[in-house]
Amino acid sequence: MKVGRVPHIPYHRPGDAAAATLVAQTITRYAAQGSPVRAVMLARLGPNVWHDTPAAAMAVLEELEETARLWMLCQPRPTSLTEPQIEELRQSFGAHW
């Protein structure tokens, strides 16, 4: 519930300003849709997370890593939740993503 959506950013070499531009555009696009993001996954580079405090950002990263671990262990892979199911979770738990 801490992570929400994690958009995938296509590969760019480490330090490439184009990756930073894509991350900024992604953050802006999701915020404009009323679905702020707390993390992005940079292809072949890994996750980038942020929050209001370092401790909260660490909690996001821990949840993201645990979710990824569980996903890898699941056979068959679970199907994605529908948009109404996601909205129900947002409402039930006061999630802002």
C-alpha cells in the first residue's frame, strides 16, 4: 500500500539526462491524473523511490523489493488488479497513489 504504481522508464545509460527528463515527465503525468507515484523502475538500473522523509522512502523501497520477491516466487503469475479494484483499495486504505 506504500508503493502504488511503479512506472517503467526505458533504459538510458547511467547519468543520462534523458532518463531524468523521462522520470520528471512521468511524475508530472501521473500527478495530473490524480495518481501520484512514489517510485519508478529504471530499466536495467533498478528502482528509484522518494517520499516525504528518508524513513518513508525506505519503507517504499522495502515494500517494492518484497513485492518483487513475492512476484518472482508466484507460479502462475497473478493477474493485475482492475482499475475498480485499485480504486477500492485507495478508498479503503486512504492511499494517495
